[in-house]
Amino acid sequence: MGVFDFLKGSTDKRLDEILERLKLTYSNNYKDDSLRIYKEFNDAFDIMKRNGKLNDKQIAHYTEVQADYEKKLAHFQNSNKAPSMY
């Protein structure tokens, strides 16, 4: 938590809380939990964007974070696929 976190709105604070849980589960290599929390983040982010709860700067920041985790979690999602027979 940063020194000025008390200035943050409850909306981006909620997203940051979800991202902290994601960071923890990802760092511990908990595949299923990481994917579940990433989906929770995406859902919350989409709802907040649609409802106008985030400003342009916040949207840009969380879009970047979203893309970063998309790349990080790609190997988790690919490991769920059945092995090829050929």
C-alpha cells in the first residue's frame, strides 16, 4: 500500500485488491486460483468501465495491467488443453 492510498476511490481500490490477490496466487503458481481471480478482475474492470466509474487514466493503467496478466497467464490456460495425439 502506498502513502496516498487513502486518496484513491473505492472503485480502483477494489481493482487493486483483486490484483493483489492475483499477484499472490500467481507468484505461488496456483493455476486455478490465478485464472479465477483474473476472470474476477476482468469482470469487475468491465463493469466499472461500462458504468463510468473509471477515468481515462485509470482505464489506460488497468488495460495495461490486464494485457500484462493475459500474457503471464497464457501458459496456465494452455496447460489446460488436452495433449495432442499426433
